[in-house]
Amino acid sequence: MDRFTETTHRSWSSRLGGALVGILIGLILVVVAGSLLWWNEGRAIDRSRTLDAGAATVVAIATTPVDAANAGALVHLSGTARTEARLRDPIFGIEVPALRLERQVEMYQWSERRESETIQELGGGETTRTTYSYQRTWSSQPIDSSGFRHSAGHHNPTMPYTSAQWQADRVTLGAFDLAPEFVSQIDGARALPVDAAEAPADFISDGSGFYKGTPTSPEVGDLRVRFRVVDPDGEISVVGRQQGEKLIPARLEHGTIALLEPGRVDAATMFAHAHGANTLLTWGLRLAGTVLLWIGLALILAPLKVVADLIPALGSLVGFATGLVAALLAGALGSLIIALAWIAHRPLLGGILLGAALLLATLGLGQWRKGARRPSRV
């Protein structure tokens, strides 16, 4: 591992100028975060309504024969996914009967890591000590070494091959053809052994994949290629629209339903799982939006800390106060946006969230007033 350490100094005026520019960035982040939270609530409501409508109308059918009476209906069925397709990697020549063939390519590359330590100085300046460390690692994504702080001696070559996948054009479930949207959801990929005799020129094989270079002592630019395959003849359960002899995604008023799970799973359980996934995604995006709000508001309030940093101890105190205020305001503003998005559709829940937003706003205002009065006592 290679290490380089740099020490830089920023004056108080330079930091203040950067903090003032950060206000603009903070405002942009607040707008982006608010838009994300608003969109997410609409998405969550539409998805919930779509799943509820689907659960109320879904019809359980057999995989064979095709019953024309169910044409256009939302149907649920379980059976064995089959295909006659043989999928082939055109570069490495691997060919197998499969629902999906995946090629995974990794290259041995340089990567950069930065660690910084900042010391506040009397008068508002700061000194930052940054350590850049470089180590070699396997990565499936090309790492652009041109952006390294110390690029000399840490050059990554162009990645000659990339990961890819191929999917069977025709997959059947009993008498029905599955739309590609269902096939792409079939999981359970396994590692595909390869014959050493099939190794392309300049590659060797240990049976688990192809390797270009020396496996026992890899160098930057070495490649390793592995393959994974999703076999046919696995049992799956599907909820979708019956269209003739095809199963396609069902487009309802508020969204689309195209559910697939491995094994034999009843419709009620599949819809329950879909609701759970929607809830998990909704709360994940709520958290992401609120964190973005926090960062944006912290940037807007950052000049206060820089001004207070003229006295380092006071700057730390103001920094803690502004961080706390930003967190409380982020929670308040995020809850308010969520409440406004929900209130027209779920008045009770929307009212509770609105009350939480007002409470957090009150706490944030109280902390702000305390922080504003504190410097006058010093």
C-alpha cells in the first residue's frame, strides 16, 4: 500500500466564502430532498392502492389449459418455468440452456482512499492533514485513476471486457408465455463451471472461470471472468394479466402489477410480501430525503459556525447547536411535506404527521433561541 500525506491551511475569510457558497448548495439540496419526499409519498400511496385493487380482483388459475374466460383478468398461478433457449456469450463462447446467463468480469486495479483530520485555529483558520492511500483491489467497475490525487505510478488500464447478461426470449409457465418483466425477476442463479479447454487465448482456467494474468501474484490489469446461470425447470408463482396465451404486467389505474416469487406461493401471501416491500422502500426513501434535508439545512447554517470559529471553543459549541437545529428542522420539514402529501388521502395519519412536524418545529425554534442568546453571555 502506498501512502502520501498533505497538509493544507485555509484562512478564516476563505472558509467564510466557502460557507456562503454552501448556502446555495444547501438550498438546492433542500429543494431536491423536498421533491423526493413529496414524490415518494405519492408513489407509496399509488402502489398501495394498486396492490389493494389487485388483491381484491385476482383469480387463481391452473397453468394449463388456457381458459379464454379469464382473458384480460388479473390471474395467479404456480408452476414450472421452462425454456428451450440456449444462451451464449459471444465473446467467451460459453453456451448453456438457461433462463438467464450472467458474465461477471473483474479487473485488478488501483483504488484511492482519503482520510482527513482538521484542526481549528485561533482566528478562524484551520489546518487539514489529508492522507491518501493507494491499494490494489479486484473491482467489477472500472476505476478512473486520472482523478487520483497522486496518479503517478497508480495508472489503471482500460477495462477490455464488462459484465453482461442474456435472457431467454421465450419462457413458458405451463401453457403460458411469460413476458420479459417476469423472467427478469426469476432468481436463484448458481455458479457455472467452465471447461479449461474452452479458455480463450491469453486466458487460463481453474474450472470456476477464466483468468488473464498470474493468479498467485496478480498485477494491475489482470482479469478474472466468472459465469452464473439461472436454470430452467424451477417452480415459480406469478401474478399478472392474462392476454391470450401470454402473462403480461397488469396495468391498473394507479400502477402496474407484475409479481413473481420462487416456489409455490398463494396470491394473498404474494400481495402481503409486495406491501411489505413497498413499506420498506417508502421508509428508506423517507430516511434518505430527511438526511438530505439535514445536510442542506446544515450547509445553510454553516456560516454561523465559521463566524464563531474566531474563538475555536465557541465555534464547536455553535457547530453543535446548528447541527442540532438543522436535524430538528429537517425532521419538522420532512414530516410536514409527508403530512401534506398524505392528508388528502389518509386524513388521520396525515393529521398525526402534521402534529409531529409542528412539535419538532417548536423544539427547533427553542434550540435556535437558546443558541442565539448564548454568545451574548461569553
